[in-house]
Amino acid sequence: MDLKEYAKKEKAIGNFDRLEDVWIKISQDLGVSIPLVKLWAHKQRRVAADHVINLEKATGGEVLRHHTRPDIYPPQEYQ
């Protein structure tokens, strides 16, 4: 699942009232700006290598590292 799908799911199941709330939580967890998280979610900027694993942790393992950066974490190594 990608970050945008994750945010939509979290809103749909009632964990957050708005998508913006998901971006805020992730930005706080990772120590980055809200606009940067939105850029990641809309695939306008690639998640930096040093944030990939923390993003996976912040989403409870739902946004997997090999989906976020397959160039660094090839999918075949994580199946």
C-alpha cells in the first residue's frame, strides 16, 4: 500500500477525521514538514532513504519499504 492509500484507509476506518490529520501525524512522527509528507503521498517527491524505514514504522508496517523505495529495498528480498 502506498502512503495515499494508507491515509485514505485510516480516514475511512475512523482513525482520523481528515487526510490532513494523517499527514500531520506522519510529519510529527518523522520530524519532517507536512508539505513534504503530502509531496510523498502524491508521488511528487521521492521519500528520502533515511525516512523509508521510519515511515514503515509510523504506519504500523502498512506502507512497506519495498513499495516506497524499490530501488533501495527490492521486493523479492521482503516476501
